Amino acid sequence: MTAYDQVPYPCNAYPQTHPEHLATIARLQGIKTAQPDRCRYLEIGCGDGGNLLPLAYALPDSQFVGIDLATSSIEAACHHKREFGQTNVEFRALDLMDLDPSALGQWDYIVAHGVFSWVPEAVRTHLLTLCRELLAPQGVAFISYNAYPGSHIRDMAREMMVYHTDNAPDSETKINQARALMKFLAQSHGTDDEYGILLRAEAERVLNYTPNHFFHDDLADINQPYYLHQFADLAAAHGLQYLGDADYASMHATRYPSEVRDSLSSLGDDPIRREQYLDFIKCRRFRQSLLCHQGASLTHHAPLSLMQDLFFASSAKPTASGAGLLDDSQITFEGEGGLKGETSAPVAKLALAYLGLKWPERIGFHDLLAAIASALGSQPDADELATVLREFIQMGAAEPHLQPASFSTQLGERPQASTWALYQQRLGGGITTLRHHTIHIRDSFGLWLLGQLDGTKTSAQIAHGMASTVKPGSEGKLDFPKELAEAQDLVDKGLQQFLALGLILA
């Protein structure tokens, strides 16, 4: 019986672990991995299969194996596998220290999310050894961990909470007492007190955490952060090298002022050293590092020619209507996740505006070039667009992809959600989109509408079915045409939201 059996750790879909995402980052760094839709993928610490099962559904020609120490989590994953009928995924309950590499073969992608910082040192060492032995020659391993310098703040709060809850009789009491302590400490300081500002930020984080995640992430017996250079040294000692970060934009200083970029450039050609200083600037507290074999040849500056092989997506949109896209005026763009930036170059403005208009569709380089040429009335320079797109992905203004999307961005006659999302809708809880994000649909109408998307009904039929459930008022009257029009409006708006989330199959 492990702590994860006693307090289950709810697993979500993690888009940064999707094989297509890992393959794209690897390609940007000079490695050509196995095709994401025909790969072998091993997840260590898979929990109840919340990340692995939707991947197996979306990539039926790939093979997946999940390993976890918690028997109850593996039993839950196996139950979902049987109920859903997924055949290209396998789950095994075992201790990582007992894993026999010869029995597993080689893997194109190995993922250990939320494991490394929370296991004993011997297990961390063995995990790196396994990555070296199990990783295919051009394979990529994903390992996440708490990072310094930011985790020094988290360590401070954690140590106080661990001390305060030392005698708590059970997990629920421990969670409640830890939260109460952080709330008390935050309220003990004025608004202009520097220490109080830190405590309030930590208290807010703790109070917004789901209880089970908080219990394992902050109150676990082991929680060992690393500086990036320390982690890279550990990997090198086990025949692995640091490939990059799963958050590609975090590796670059493109968003920072020119004096910051110049100072970082003066550090030399060592990418680990530059990223370490970026971590100092950001006070980074969590990392998602990608590793590959020591002998692999890396390119730390993606060539312009590669941009022509990629697809791009961006949620960025101009903040002002009627913005001048064709002149040299400065325009501000904003998008999801706090994305914000300014540009005056017509090619850059037109590229972002077109991607934002098509979001979340992935647009190929040549299609984007053609759209810009149509708007300009002349052919733009391909290298200029490639330079712009490289800057976009370095600053996080656009997502790079090796493959087009598997979801629809236009409403078909009979819209259909993924069968995995429909299965989750019946279970309740989180829903995995075809972008591999976990979302929570809180309203009953949204859940009902999702359940209607089995590919057999038009939007008009869905609206008619909804309007037909409306009962006459107290006077026994029912204006059905009015109810039908209102139902159609609700259904149409809901379907557009589902399209934007990537919930509807292409």
C-alpha cells in the first residue's frame, strides 16, 4: 500500500507529453524521431491512465505501456481500458527498481511526469539508467521535476507545512492543517510587506490546488528540486544529454529586452548555461526536460529551412478592431495563456492575424505564405516569413507542429466528438480534447450537448430535440418556434466553443 493508493493522484492529459509535440521539439533541436503516429511510447508513473489512454485512442497505430507502483491506480487504468476497449495500451503495476529492461525492448518516447523529484535518490538514478538502456537511438525522454531557484520559495513554505502537520492523524487533516497554516501566515502581514507578498502568493497557490495533488506535490516525504545544470550533469553521468525543454519558448530570451538578450548571448555557446541564467531571471520552479543519447548531434538554433516543413497555430488576435495590418503601424496582439506582444512588420502582423483567425487550426508554411500574398497583393519573401515564424515559436506566440490537426475547426453536417470524450462524459469529471488538453465542462447544457455529438445528428436535430423537452408554462401555452430558435442559438454557440477547444473530429 503506497501513499498513492491511500490518496489517489488524479491524472490528466498533458499536451507537453504528446509524441507529436516531443517529435516537433526534437526536430527543432536537430533530431528526427520516430513518426508520432507510429511509435512506441512508455510512461513511467502513469497513474490511472489519464494521459496514456487518450493518446492510445488518438494514435491507434502506436503502442503504449504504462507503469506505476500504485496498484489501485493500475487497476483503475485497466478498468478504463477494458470498458473502452482500447487494445494498443498495456498497464503494469510494478516497482521501477524491479523493472527488467530486457523484457521491454526499446522505446521511441519515454515519459516520467511528476516522478523524479518525489522518489528516493536510488530510484532517480535508476530512472536515468533505464532511459539510457530503453531509449531508441533517436529517442526522446521527458522528465519533469521541481526546479531551483524558484523552488527555494516553495521549499520554505513546504518545510513550514510539514513541521506544522507532523502529528496529523490522516491525509485529510494534514491537508486542511497545512492550508490553514499558509492562510494564517499570509494574513499575519501587511500588504506592503515583502515577506507577506511571498506568503500570500504561496497561500493562494496552496488554496487553489486540488487536495490530492497538493498532498502529493507539496506534503510528500521526498521533494527534491534541481538546478538545470545539476540535472544535466546527472543525465550526462548516465550517458544522456540535455536536448531541451518541452516548453520550447522557455529556452529562448526572445521576449526579453535587447540588453537582456545581449547579456545572455555573451555567456557563450553553451545552451545549458544560457538557460540556467534564464531560470535565474524567471525564478523558475518547475522544469520539463527532454533527454536524448549522449552521441546524438544537436542543433540549438532551428534552421530557417525547417520552418517550411512545419505547421503553425496561434490564438493571438489584434486587440483593436480595424487594426492596420498592411502599413507600418504598431499593433498589439493578445492570446491564450497571457500571450501578449507588439509588432509593426506587415508580414508578421498578417501572419499572426491569419493564424488567430483560423485558431486552433494548424496552418502549413506555404498555405500561410499564400494567404499573406493574397492580402498584400504581392509575393512576400519566404525567408522573411520563416524568420518571423521562428521568432514567434521562440517567444511562444505560435505553436510549431510536425503534423496537421486531427480535429475539425469547421462545423460539418453531423458533428462528432471523439469516442474517448464521449466515454469520459458518461463517467463525469475531466474531458480530454483532441488537442490533448484536459478541460472541465461545469454546466449541464455543455455536458448534454457533448453527449449528443455521436455523429448521427445534425445541429438542427440536436436543437429540435432540446426544444422538444420544454414544457408548457403555467397557462398551458408553449411557443415552440420561439423555443426552437433559442435552442438552435444555444446549440450553435456551444458547437463553436467545442470547435475552438478541439473537441470535434475532422
